[in-house]
Amino acid sequence: MKNDALKHTPQRENEAITHWLLQWKSGDTEAFDRLVALIKPELSKIAKSCLNKELHHRPQTTNDLIQEFYLRLIDVHQLRAEDRAHFFSLAASVMRRILVDWARKRNYQKREGEKHRVSLDAALTISPKHSQQLPALDEALVRLSRFDPRQSQIVELRYFGGRTIEETAEVMKISVATVNREWSTARAWLKRELEN
């Protein structure tokens, strides 16, 4: 598959990403470099979405988040992403884990073992002031994923992946109405979990 034949149309870009993902998974070491070239703009969008909620003095940059993502991606031995949509869903999930790890590291000494009530709105504001709430949100999302994986994935795509309702519906191959309904239900459930 030639790179010059895969220019600028979303369909061809999707095909190219899927192609290089499958090649990389089959052991083609050069495929990762080609994949990175194709996904960097979209990864930047996801990383900015993850970090744009921070106010001033954020300790990490978009590039820091992307570099950490690449490091973790290389360590993934059984990558299950089969196409572009799955890959970017995975990216949002991995970036969420990175943010949670950073928040835990920043807050380890401050709040060692302390549990407290968290509001959903505060937890969804990733800033140095609220970074101790990100692990609580992560734990709630893990609990949500145990009984409703689809709602958990919608929250992950919407919040951590920066996807609109329409983009989330496209990635998940479900209707916009379903995403709207599930997003509302998931937010209500998370609000109850975080505030109790």
C-alpha cells in the first residue's frame, strides 16, 4: 500500500490506519513508524482534549502525553485495535490511564490513602487543584465498565477522547440518540458514585 495513494480522504486515511495497525500487529517493525505519521494529528487532538481542561501551570504538555502514550503503546503486547475507530478508542483509554497515573503521583504525598467526596463536575475538571479527584473518577469508570461497558466507553470517548456526540456515535457504530441517552445516564450514575 503506497502512502501517496492514501492522501487526504477520510476513507483512505481510515484504510491506511487500519492497514498499518494490522501490519504492525503482524510484526512489521516499519509499520509502527508509518502508523505514527498517520495518527499524530488525531492523537494531538485527543491529548489536547485531555489537557485543555487544566487551568494554569499544568505540569505536562500535549507532547508529554503523546510521548507517554507511544511508550505505553509499544509495551502493549496484545493490541486489540483492528481499525481506526478501535485504535482511537484505545488511545483515549490509555491517555486516561496516563492522566490518572500522573494525578496519583502528584497527590501521593498530599493525600496518602485519604478518601473524600468528589463532585462529578470537579472530577471532570483536570487541573492541579482537582487532580486528586481524577483517580476517584477513574475508579468510578472502572466500576461502571463492569456492568455497562458501553456507557463507560462513551464517557471515555466524550471526556478523555474529546469526541462530540456525533463522533462518539460514529466510532461506536451506534445512533446519536443512543449516545445522548447513555451519556446522560452515565453522567447521572457517576455523579451519584462520586458524591457518596
